[in-house]
Amino acid sequence: MRISTTHVMAVAAALTVTALGATGPSYAEAQRAGGMAGAPTVGACSTMTPQQANARSDHSTVVDCSQGHTAQVAGVVKLPKRLDWSRASKNQLFRVVADRCLPEVAAALGRDAKTRDSSAYHFAYFAPTKAQRAKGARWLSCSIIRPKDTELAKLPTSSTPFLPGGRLPDPLARCLSTTVLNTPCSAAHAWRATGTFWVAGTYPGQKALNKKAVGKCRSRVKSDRPYRWTYRDKITWNVAHDHVVVCYSRTGS
């Protein structure tokens, strides 16, 4: 059997926050604003574009959730007091997202980690704008999105939980496009998520995970075809405790 050894890291749809260079607001300013200046409302929907999903701050257009939309805010969390915008690294900020915001994403999606990681849903996270930080903003937000190869598909629902019971229908099931990007299985795709397994313990490294996937995915994919697998990045694995490896069968459809 020919095995695809190329793995795809199932990371956040947009690791958007880079090191921020603005001077931190004074304590008094932060206190007056409550640290939430300009924060989005949980549950708010917007017409986000792929470019906006990859931006540092959310500039998408807010719309009523009854209208067509491509993103919905799942969580807004405060930056810990120990972190300052002018010195916080991308990894430090993403640790806050993984620890505090991803549980909100999980709650909005529903089901268990294996089902969520086999779904077409993903997330993007954002920091306040420079102007909002100047007013004392100390928050990070997470929005649920549904990647469709290089585009964002409209969200089929705005009610929580997003994921229904039972087998996920094609519009909500995760496939990979020919360019190995996440896409709903209702769209053109080359690979389909057909099984998962859980790895206990702290992040073991790519080499160890790839070795496990080569063996364990065999029983979770079509045996006569090559296969792929994805797993979370080290921070999400260790901080958000998502230890799911997703196995993908070759479909060609």
C-alpha cells in the first residue's frame, strides 16, 4: 500500500496575532474602559472574507445572523494582567486563545473533540486594533468559520450547538481539497475524514505523531488507497488538550 507521508497540521484557521508594538495604555485608562473597549459581542455574525480572517484585527462587516454570513463570534476573553501588548509574543497570545477562547469555540460547536476536529468548522482569532488598545482594550476574540479551500463558506446555522447529533452531513463534514486545505465535503475535494484516534500525554513531536498515524490510520481509511492525517499544533495540544489525530481517505471527488 502506498502511504502519503505528508501530514497537514490542523492549526487555527488564522494565527493572526503578531507581536504588537503599541505603547500599553495606562492603568487608569484600562480601568475606565474595563479592558473591553471595542470588543465584539458573543454571537454576533459577520460577512468575513479570507483576507479578513487572516488579519490581526477583525474588520469584517457585522450583519444580522438571519442574513448570509461567514463568521460568528464564539468567545471574547481578557488578556491576563501579566501580559502587555508591547511585549507579548504571538505564541503567548495564542496560549491565551487556546486556554480561554477555544473552550468557548468548543461549547458553541458542541459534540466531542473527535467530532469537532472531523467537522468543516474552524476558527479565527483577533486582537484589538491600535486605536482600541489605546483606549485600554485587553481582549482577544474567537470567531467560528467554515473554510472552503481558499474561500470561506457561509455558515449554515447561527444557533448553538452548531453540530447536530449523528453522522455529520457533507456540508458539515471535513474534507481536504486538492491543495490539501480544509473544505466541506459538499464541495470538490480529494480527501475525506474517515476516522480519528486520541493520543494521551503531552505533545510528542511530529516524528512520533506521524509514526502513530502511519499505523493507526490504516484501519480508519480505505485500505487500497493512500491516506493523510492531521493533528493540532503543540500549543493547542498542550494548552487546549486537543489530542485528536484525524485520518483522511483518498476520494478523488
